[in-house]
Amino acid sequence: MPIKLPENLPAYNVLSNEGVMVMSDERAARQDIRPLRFGLLNLMPKKIQTENQFARLLGATPLQIELSLIRMTEHETKNTAAEHMAEFYRPFADVVATGEKFDGLIITGAPIEHLDFDQVTYWDELQQVFEWTKTHVHSTFGVCWGGMAMIYYLHGVKKHLLENKAFGCIRHTNCAASSPYLRGFSDDLVMPVSRWTEMDRAGIETNGSLEILLDSTETGPALVQDNENRALYIFNHFEYDSGTLKEEYDRDVAEGKPINVPVNYYPDDNPANPPQNRWRSHAHLLYGNWINEIYQSTPYNLNDIGL
């Protein structure tokens, strides 16, 4: 089964052209099944690019998924057309008002990791989101800064600034081969990393509710399972397109910012060479495994989520 998207959402044509199965509302209505309901709380400035990246991963499983796009209520985006936001996104406050529930929720990253959490303009509302997930979402996936913020709020795990940006395709170790979320994973793997901060390892390892699933000696814990809150936190970027790190590198070079060439990304570490994607298969495995775990355990009646 495909992912259900509005036909006029840019991701609909992008994914269709890539061979991803996409379904319109009209076609979905003819199928007598309950689709899995997923929300994407999109905190990234390039909304459409992020929609495409996550919809691509969600749409690659045999299950029908209905994706709802959510934004922070008062925060105004500056990098995506207001018409796009008005047509496809709902403010979080409106979602809360309906009382609706979700099988899964993805909370994306945001390029604000240099700020303390309480300095973020929408921090108060984001804390409400984290509380709301306990009763209205079966499983939550916090990505990069979104995961950092959630694990900090729920468990007090702090982040610290790095002297140099962790940037490139970094090798990671599979620490929990028997985890259903890592089914099919290699013993070690490559994952895109792009951040100036790292989560406190001791704060994770001493918390009985948290388990490190993927780890790196270079850039620290990467994927953490939160058994208490039915959540996963990933601090890196499996969802990235092949050229996303290149876009970030080229942007910083053009702006004259001090930035190292992303390691292990370009062949021979030469930015003149086209980058190679060596994480795509593990990205699909992780999100497919997460969706499968939700499918196996979520209540058939959405209203029973959180009870």
C-alpha cells in the first residue's frame, strides 16, 4: 500500500516520478482498510524538501499511511511560501482542538542547536507537544534537534557544543542487533551527520528507560530508544537526500563560514566529485522497521491510543 498525499502537494509528483507508490484521497477512500495515521511536525526551514524526504521513507512500506503536516502555531516560516503553509499545514493548536490521535509522529530537526532550549521562541508550545504525545501518539520519532529537545525535556539529557562541526558520513556501530528497529541492519554502517552539538552519553547510559541502539566513537550516540515514552530519538540524518550535505557545504562556503569538507562523503574527499549515497538502504530499513512495530502494536481503534 502507498502513502496517501494530497495530489497538489509537491511531494506527490516527486515521489510518483521516483516510483514510490502514492495514493490520492479519492483512491484511498475506495479501500476498506484503516490507514496508519502519521503526523510530521516540520520544524525545518525548507519545508518542501523535508516533506519529500520523510514521505519517501514512509511511502516505501506495504502499508497505507495517511500523512498530516503540522506546524508550530505561532511560529512564522520565512523560507516556504505562505500559500503552501496555508494549504497543507495545520497549526498544532488546531490538531489539539480536534482531539485526534496518531499512530506515529515525526518531529524534525531545526537549525537552532546553538540556542539553549528555553531560548527557542516556540519552546513553550513544543513542551506541550511532548506532553501531548504521551496520550495522543502511539510512537514518536524525534529527529536531530527534535530528538535532542524531546530527550532533554522528558529525561533531562543535556547537549553540549562541539569545537568543530560533526559533518559527513560517519561510521556507526549496531549496539542492539536483536532490536526490532534494527532488523536487517549491518554490524556497522554509515550515516549522514550534520550538527554542532552532541548529547551527553552518561545521561543516556545511566537512565534505565533509555537504550543506545546505534553509536559512534566519533560523534557519540546516534539512535536511542525510550521505552517509557514509546519514542525513538535519532540525532543524525538518515532521511537526507544524496546531495543534502553538499548543499549545506556549498552554502557555508559561499557565505564564507568556516566549514570542513564533509568526511567520507565525496569520493577521495574531493568536493569536485559527485557525492555517493551509502546510507539509503539503512534509512529504509529503520523507518520500515519503525512502521512495522507501530502496525503490530497500535490499537485498531485510534481513540484507544494513549489509554
